[in-house]
Amino acid sequence: MTLEAALRQGSKLLEEAGVQAPRLTAEVLLSHAIGRDRVYLYTHPEQELERIPWIHYGRYLHERMGGKPTQYITRKQEFYGRDFRVTPDVLIPRPETEHLVETALQLARGARSILDVGCGSGAIAVTLQLETGARVLATDISHSALLVAESNARRLGASVEFVECDVSSAIASEAVDLLVSNPPYIPQSEEPYLPREVRDFEPHKALFGGPTGLEIYARLIDDAKRVVRPGGWLMVELGFKLEASVRGLLSPCWEEIQVVPDLAGIPRVLAARKAAA
């Protein structure tokens, strides 16, 4: 079977299984199977698919048709122009989260110390360290997630200190100039309505924020008063329709509150500055 025929056959199978973007997905999976980039498929369409890559490709297609996200099959996801390793132990980084990074770079570029709470794959922490050169701390309650984050930092050459703890409980008072977080914010009641790729494969600890979706925000924001230095920033990614509720969790010590929308105009990032002492 040639690469062109394999790509055509894979696209058809994925389409029949109801997988979104079947052609693109087939390209990514076939490229992964043969260890080449996607351009290679179009510059060498007549090349025969060898037996071992063909077996791998068939397995990848089967996994994707069963709902497994492409990123967990290829074990990678691009974020802010860099490839991050991802496993089922961590949430797959979303493009929307890049708005959190961009907001941090815009409003708190001069931060000397940064804390990423609930770091998952380390995408935010690693990116901010490489973009700013600041001292970066990153916490997660999941030991398995921290192993993934540490491997990403090591591979990409980022100097990040990882701490296993709940929220920011192990971080010293007034330790950072900027606290960033993409916390779990999906209400538990929405679980049945999530796409199967999310519901059945991504870690629930990184998805669900409790009955209302605000529970982790409340703990995070409450402890941020202790961890962030006067004049420093708190920045969080916002869940859908949670802007007003998250605003309501901010105590009077937070000022210069800003909300940054994503490309669809949906409120995506909330930033607030701690009042100077």
C-alpha cells in the first residue's frame, strides 16, 4: 500500500467513525507512524508503506476511532510554538490558554518570580520561563503530571522548580510577583455532555472544579493573597460564563482588574493586581 492509498483509506475510516477533521487526523497519524512530517506524505505519495509502520498506523487509527485524542496517540501537542510531550496524566494544552501567557507577558513582563498553579504538562510554566528568564515555580497535586512537566522543562531547556502540593499550599508567603493558573473549572454536572475525547480520556482532576466549577478558583484566589507580593499580579484562565462569579471571589486587596477575551470574543483571562502595601 502506498502512502497516498493509506492516507485515503485512513481518512475514509475516520470520517465514517465521525472523527472531526478526518483528513488532517489521518495525515498526523500516518506521519507519526512513519516518523516523518506531513509534507513528506505529499512529496512521496508513491512510497510503499512498510509492514511495521503499517501496523502502527492501523493501531493509531483504531485508537482514534475509539475516541482517544490524537495528542495522546502521538504524545505531543504544540503550545506557543513549542512541542510539548503529553500523556493521559495531563490535560492537553489548548490554544486558548496561550492568551494567559500573552496577558502575563504584556502586563507582568518584569516579574522576577512566577508561580504556575496546577501546571499539568508544564506548558505555561516552561513557556513563561523561556520567554522571560524569570525564576519560575510550578505546582501540581499529581505526581504523574509533575513527571511529565519536568521532562518537558528538561527537554526544552527551561529552568523551572516543580513542587508537589495542593494549589499553592507549599509556597512561601509573598514569594512571587505573578501567579498564573489554568485551574479545573468545569462543573461536575456537565460531565455527561462533554465530548468523549475529553470525558473518557483526559484527567478528571484537571477538568472538574467541583459542583459549580468555582471551588478551585475560590481556594486559589484566597491563597493568592498570601503568596503574591504587594504590587504583583494574579492571572487565571476563565471557564465559560464564569467571569462574573470569579470576579466576585476577589477581595478588596485586588485592583486594576482586567478581563481579556479570546479570538471569539469570549472572556478568557482575568488579571488583577495586588494593592501595594
